[in-house]
Amino acid sequence: MSVTRREFLRISAATAASIAALNESSKAFISFKKFKRPKRVLFLMTDQHRPQAMGINSDPYARTPALDQLASAGIYFNRAYCQCPLCVPSRNAMMQGCPSHTTGVWANSNYSHTDLKSYTQIMRENGMTAALYGKLHIFGRDEIDWDIKNGLWKYSLWRHFEEPDDLENYRISSDPPKDNSPSVYTKEAHFEYQVKERTIQFMRDNMDKSWFIQCSFLKPHGPYMPPKENWDEFEGVNFQLPQYPADDLDDAHPYLSSEGEVPPDDEKNDRMRAYYAGLKFSDDMFKEVLDEVDRLGIREDTLIVYVSDHGEMLGCHHKWGKMNFFEESVRVPIIMSMPGLIPQGKRSEELVELIDLFPTFMDMLKFDTPENVQGKSLLPYLIGESNSHRSFVRSEMQYWGWGKAVMHFDGRFKVIYEPELDSVDMYDLQNDPLEITNISDNPAYQDMIQQVVDSIKKWSKIDTRDTLWGAK
């Protein structure tokens, strides 16, 4: 058995309660022109959180009670997608409201352009204080985007490897730090704990002011070394690797078939344990932040948003990490909550992109959205003036060595086009939800594929900074 009977009953009960809350019918909301404007925005973020790994999505290993409760107090978007399944490009696209071919950011080493405005830049121009605590992973824009920026990198897990002497006061084991194992330091030495502490202190000091806070964690991203108490929560759990055919990727093109950074076979169970324990630690820290919002009495006029920048394969399709267009990598969780503005207990299957957050923030705060922003505001959908959002979503990825690829997904068919190879993959997620069979050679779909490819080519030349797509 993968879990004990007691554990199974605990998970099942929590999951059933969360799903029931999310499926409650939402109230009718007031008109677009009269909605309640938030005074503050609390933006919670993790790195590499696959949305499947949540209690509300019936994952047998996920323990995310704080996020599940936040979803039951707001809306959970079950089909949200990042613009690029890689940290820096995804985060730039989200903050600037544009896809990667417009931001010009394709790799984790790229610096950002400063002529594209971010949503925090506009918030600052309109009198809000923008404070960042934790991971940003956007380079070259700090002075225009933030009033306060505290990366707290002394506490990052990479520093646990590189400069452990800085953390000797927190050490609880003489063992050296090691991936896929419990941390040798107390939870106070961890990035998420310190980010949580600074976020809470800022809220206490500024509870009467108008602000945007990004409380941004690294976990469940590696290095995979959760605090020991969270590691111990999963004692005795036998994590089951996802089962896929041995030849699953034989019909996939190179940008889908690479396996990523695969852990050794004897550490795969521990990698999954460390991932879920790190996620639980992040959830614990979010709970403290959300509890403080309630203690301060500011929940009623604070918009709370939770997102991640991309997902994690965690063994699906025999792959680990991200950087591909399978659902586990390219899909992300989005939760939004604010009493009186956002319906409570709603689970949405509408297609959403991370760049949609920019115009949504602007509309909610009643600020003007820059013309170059390509996201679509969610506000009409949230307040009931529209019953749909997008007809398709797109994501892009640079694969060094063979070019870029673009995903186009309409809610059923996923087409992945690679222009330099002039190749296409296609999956029917209605009949093949695990994306096992590439149907791009099926004669019945050739006209559809051509229409999508032609559309991608036109779209990829809109406001492009990319010579591959025809930038000047």
C-alpha cells in the first residue's frame, strides 16, 4: 500500500471537504462598474508546483490544507498555463503581461528589458507600495519595479551547500547537506520561513496602507531538502512512480522526449518524498501568513492570489523537472480570493494564462492597462459579466540546439509546433488525457494542424523581439 489506512482516510476526508466547498454554487455579483476595489494585494508564489499536487485535486500524497482552504474561500482555476515552462521567462512574462517572444527573455540567465512596464511599476506610479520578499528571478528591473526587495538568499538551499558556515547556529545534524533527504538545519534556516517572517512584519507595520506584497518561496523546487519535521510527516509513505509505457516518448519530437534531470533509481522515492514535504512546508508557511491577514482584520479589502511559475514532471512520461509542454510541466495553479469581489468555493475549468493576471490587477485596482499587454482580464468572468474567458492558451520554449517550440491548446487538442524543424506533435486530451499518443500524422487532423500553425506564425510576429520570429 502506498499509504496507511488511517492516512488514506485522513486524505480522503480532507479532499472530499475541499471539493465540496469548491463546488458550491457562487453568489450573483454586482456590476462591472460598481465592484469593490481592493486596497491591498497579497501575492503568494511558489516555484515548480505542479497543480496536480494539491488536496483539492485528489493527489494522495499532497498535504496542502492552507491552499485548499484559500481555494474554498475564492476561485481555483484548474486549467491555467504558464507562458514558458522555465523560471525566468515565465516570471518575466507574468509581470509584464506579454509572451516570451515579446519580453525577449528565453533563459534563466537573460536580463529583462526596462521599456516594458510591470504591474508593480504601475501600482507604484499610482501610490501603492510594492514589496518583494523571497524569490523574484527577474534581472535588471529592481529599481523601477520595487520599493522594497529582500531576496534573503543567505537562507536559500543552495547556500546550505555553498556557505554552510553562515548557518551553523541552525545546524541539527553533523551530516553534510544532501539532495533527496531531510535538511541538516532547523526550519528557521530555510528560505520560506524567513520570507514568511518578513511578510508578516511588513503587513503589521503597514496594515493601514495600500500595498502589493510578493511573498515568494523556492520550494517545492530543489534542492530537495525539506525541514526534518516535514520529511518525517511522510514516514512510511511508499510513493508510487507514475506508470507510463516504456516506449511512451518514441513518437515524440526531441523537445518532448528528453528526460530532464533524472534522479538515481534508488533515490526516486526520496525525491518524491522531499518534493511533497517541501510543498507541505510551503503550505505551513502560507498558513501563518494567511492567519496574520485575519488577525489584522484586513481580509475584506485584500486581494489574495496564489500562483506558481511552472510545474514539475515528477516521473510522469519518465521525465523529471520541467521545460516541456506536457500538462505536469506547463500547467500551473491559480487561486484568487477576496470577499465581495470574487465568488467563493468556485472551481473553474476556463483556460487561463499567467499573463492574464496583469490586466486583471489593473481592472480590479482601476488603473490603466498598457497597450502592449497581451493578457486578458479575468474581471468580467470573476464578477459574472462573462461566462467564458479564453478559447485557447499558448506557451513557448527555447530549446538550445534545435530552436523554439510553441504549444497551442484549445481545451481538447494540444498542438506543439517547432518552426526550425517544421515539426508538429498533437495530443487529444479528451480521449488521451495522459498524452501518450502523438496523433499529428492522422489525416483527419491535417487541416486543423495547418490552421493552428498558420495562426502561431502570425501571432509570433506580434510585438516580437526575437529574430527567429522576424524581429527587425
